[in-house]
Amino acid sequence: MTDATANVPADATTDATLAPPPPSLPPDPLVSPASPQRSSMWRENLRIFVANRFALVGAVFLVLMVLFCFVGPMIYKTNQSATTLLNANLAPSAQYPLGTDPEGLDILGRLMLGGQSTIELGLAVAVLSTGFGALWGALAGYVGGVVDSFLMRIVDMMLSIPFLFFVVLLATLLTPTLPLIIASIAIVSWPSTARIVRGDTLSLRTRDYVTAARGVGSRHFPLIRRHIVPNAFGSIIVIGTLTVATSILLFASLSFLGLSVPPPATNWGLVLTQGIHNLYNGYWWELWPAAAAIVLTVIAINALGDGLYDVVDQRHKRKGG
């Protein structure tokens, strides 16, 4: 039998052996979460965030505030359900570091308890409103046409409803509870998220990877979930962070109007309202702790959102967007 390689020139065999292999494509960080590119990206994002000292201080303050509200009651134990009128309106002392309120309740323990419901409400509203608004805006921007117009007209209608009128109407029909207040604030918060995510989606739907996914027959909802929403996730995180701060302020406003959780539960807005009513009686310690907690927490959340925005902005610049 004749060898098939006998008729092949020696130079051709040598060239084929010495030819360099074709260059391999770099690994896709979206496909390989554990790739070096993805690790480097996370380190770069962390470096950008830490470079914003204001955002870093805000993040540290928020961690300490969460520990204060949720771990503090395990260390500093107080009775927040039984009133003691003999201890009413006591000034700050060694026994009561922040004094007592008109019911004789320890204000420091009151701040811890009130902070739990306030932080829980802010996070719950952010998750609900941001999640629903992101899906709504992504669907409207991706499909476009008549569906986009219809969905965005609903958003316009929701934005035209006055918040206080809507909440007061609900309060007259239903008993105010924490879940009801969360739902009320989330209902009026999601349209703004939908508008922003829709704008991002209008740009993302023309990208090559979305076009390729359409070409291989990917369905609309899986495509939105796998490609549109993850690539708009940076903007969604920033919106959600700011929604937490807005929700805390709205919760305090509702408490000032008398629309709050029923006792013995409380929140920072209710403690603040009670302090305002007693300020002219000289009981300043009943006002300033709650006011400081609300203001500093909102500032810290806004600082955190500013740091996250820097990360998202730098990522867009690296992508050339």
C-alpha cells in the first residue's frame, strides 16, 4: 500500500507543523462567571467605589445603623410595650441615655425598634417597586410599538396620581398596617423606575448580542431576563438605592399625618412626630435623636447611591457607551 504522505512535499509538511495555532477568542465574562476578566472587573468596581470616600463612609454608616437597630435590642434590652407614667419625659441620664417619651418609654430603645420597621419598609419598597418597574420598563422598551405606547400611558397615569391623596384614600378604607404602607409606597414608586429602565432598554435592544439571541430563536421573556435586565442592572441598583431613601422620607411624612403602624410598634417618623409635639414643652431630647437618625440615614443612602453611580458610569465608559 502506498503511503498517502509520500507525495506531499517535505516543505509543506514542515510548514504545517510549524504553523502557529489560530488565535483563541478571549473568554466571555458573561458566560464564565469565574473567569479572570470577571474577577478583574469586580476588583475595578470595588476600587472605583472605595475611591469615593463619601460613599464609603455612607456604606459604613449604614452597616452600623443596621447593627444598631437589629443587634442593639439584644444588648440594650428595654420594655417598649408597658407604659410607666412615673418615668415620663425624663431627661437623658445614665439610666436613660436619650431620655424617655411621654409614655415613659426609653427613647434609645424606641429608636432601635422604630429603625427596624423603617429599614424593613425602605428595603421592601425598593425590592418591590424596582423589580416590578424594571420588568415593566424592559418589556415596554424591548417590544416597542403599540405595546410600548400602551404600557407607558399606564405609567403616565400612575405618575399623575397625587401620593398623599392615594394613601389617605387607602387609609380611610383600610386599617393602616406596615404591609399596607409598603404596598402603597411601592405602587406610587415603580413608574419612575419603569421610565428609566425603558430608556436603557431602547439602547440595549439594538446591541449585537440581543440581535444574535433573536436570530437563534430566543423567546422574548427569556431574552429580557437573560440579556436586557442584567445589562441594565447597574442603573436598577442605583434606582433601588435611592428608592430606599425616598421611602424612608415618605414613611416619616405619613407618620406625621397620623398614618402609621399601630402601637406598640413604632418607626422613626412616629418618634419624630411625637418629639415635635413636645418640643415647645422643653423636651428637646424627644425630637433630635429621631431627626438625626432619619437625616443621617438618608444622607448615607444617597452617598451609597452616588458611589454606585460612579461604578456604573465607569463601566459604561469602558464599554464605549
